[in-house]
Amino acid sequence: MYYAYIGLMLFDIVGRLVTTAMRYLSIGAVTYYGVNFVVSEAKDYILANFITAPPLVQHILGLLKVDIAVNILLAAVTTRVILAGIDKAADGRKKFQTVFRA
């Protein structure tokens, strides 16, 4: 008789944990792909505008390795956004742990 109540309680706990985990995974995936999409569109736009420059300017930009600098800057932006998301998730995890330790 008590086994049914314990089973229902465990089923409820596991269900909530799975739901929460799936929610966090989906939000993380959408954010990651969204950031990558925005950064790739920005990179394509910037590099497409390099092509419209006169040939002499293109050669100077090539010698200055501006395309590599743009890639490095956009990679830094992506890394910063991802690290900020990881820090935010870690803060949420700490809050979650402190609530259940008390």
C-alpha cells in the first residue's frame, strides 16, 4: 500500500527533474545556435563588404589581415557570450543547491 505512494512520489520527482533538464538543454541549444547564426551573418556581411571595395583597398586589407582580425573578434564575442551563459547557469546551480541544503 505504501509502495504505491512511494512510487508516485518518485515518479513525480523524476518527471520534474527530466522536465527541468530538457528545458535547460533546449534553452542552451537555442541560444548557442542563435548566437552562431548571428555571428556568421555578421561575418558574411562584413566580408561581403570587403569585396565591394576597390582592388587597391582589397590588397591593403589583405596585407593588414583584416579578415583574420574580424574572425578573431567575432570568435571572442561568441566565446564571451558562451562563457557568460555558463557563469549564469553556474550561479543558478549554486542558488538551487543552497535552497535545498537549508
